[in-house]
Amino acid sequence: MVNVYFVAGSEELRGPWTLIDTGLPGYSGAIRHAAERTFGRPPSQILLTHGHFDHVGGLPALAERWGVPVYAHPLEMPYLTGRSKYPPPDPTAGGGALAWTSAVDPRGPIDLGSHVRMLPDGGGVPGLPDWQWLRTAGHTPGHVSLYRESDGTVIAGDAVVTTKQESLFSVIAQREMVWRPPAYFTPDWSAARRSVQTIAALNPEVLATGHGRVLRGESMRRALRNLANRFDEVMPSSGRYVPYPAVFDETGVVHVPPRVHMTPAAQMMIGAAALAAGITMIAARRRAVAPRALR
């Protein structure tokens, strides 16, 4: 369903390392065990691409147990300090079972208290001098991606993904494609377009995203450029946030457009999709997933 990343300062894995995102609720133990097997110690810090529930699910338990700082963009702070929920999802956008089930997805906020800190101005990443953060808003107001120029690696969060995240079939099969951010939780499509263009302009060698497999090489770059050039064609044609975005400031959500009316038939489809997705996610949690290195 969702990826987390361990980023080491050196290939020897003896120095400090950083955890990027923390996955779905219930996975803090799996992340902790993988960290122990890989490094033998906790990370020096945790960095969030954004604060949606499927990226911070393991965070409160990990931050408390490890006692390490958690970094995020200033515009993500309201959703990490208990001040504001994210805007409502739009189950009518994008189609697919996971879009339909988004109506029941948690919107936060969580409260990390003194653990959370703002990313520094200028793009520097604490503990990772070879990396820089780039604001890639749209999916959330303070969404960031990470870029390492030396080898062209981008950790893009959900600014762009590599499977069609709205589709339960694509998620189960991990069908590879360079795709827009998950439509059901994207409240600003103009900003999302600019963020895809920003990532495409980097001409990355490696694209590691919040959902889907890591892709690399010229075929990935070609697909990424195509997505940036044809973004208006692949974004949803209708939906709550398509004509007008949600409005945010440093305190959280300021305004959301009215929701799209759903027919009784559409509501029944949402219920059936929620049941199917729930069964699938329970089955997925029973499978152990080992960490894989980006080489």
C-alpha cells in the first residue's frame, strides 16, 4: 500500500541514518525490527514528505520510543500538532475502489508535541548533507520531495506515484506506471501540476515514491516528462477540488469547496469497495515485507 525509506549517510551503514515516512497504522513494530536488522540502532531523525494517515501511521509510537526529532514543512505543522484536520477526501475523483473507500479514511490530525520540528529554510536536510528538500505541494499544502543530485535520486512522496493508487487491482498487482498523485486526497490540482513539472525537470535517474515500485532509467524519465506535459489530460475531469482548490494557511484548512453530490448507487459502490479494500488490507498485513536497498 505505501512505502517507507531508510536513507543512510554512507554505504557502510555505520553512520547516522534517516527514516522517511512511517507508513500505515500498525506498522511501527515492523519498521523498528527492519531498522534493527539493517542498522542495529534507531535513526537520528524522521522526515515526513507529508502528514497523511498512511505516511504517519507508525509515527507517534516510533517518535516516543526512539526520542528522535521529526521534521516536516511548516505548512504541515497544523496536521502534526493537533490543530487541524486535512480537507475531506473526494471519493468521486479518479475512480477505483480505493478512491471510493477514501470517504472513511482518517484525516488526522496527530499531535507529536515537542518531537516535531520545521525543516530549515533553503532546502537543507538535517543529517543528510547530500540531499535537499523541494516543496512539491498540491497533494498537501506542505508536501516535500527529497533530491540527491550526485546520483539523481528523487524520493517524491505522493507528488507523483508509480502505480495507479486509486485502483485496488493496480495496488495489489503493483502495476508499474508513472502516475499523478492519488486523486481522492489531492485538494489543489494547479499546485500538483507544478510539482510534477518540478520533479520532471530534475531529470532523475531513480524515482522512489510513496506508492508503487522504485523506477529508474530513461523509460521512467520519458513517462515522467509525458505526465508533466499531459497533466491536464490525466487529472480528474470532475470532482470537489477540480474547479477550485481548498485554501490553507499556517493554521490549517481555511476553506473547502462544497462536496460533490453522490447518487444512492454511488454510495452503495463505496460501501462495497470499502469492504473489499478492508479484506485486502488485512490480508496484506499478514505478509512480512523485507527492506530492499536502492542500488
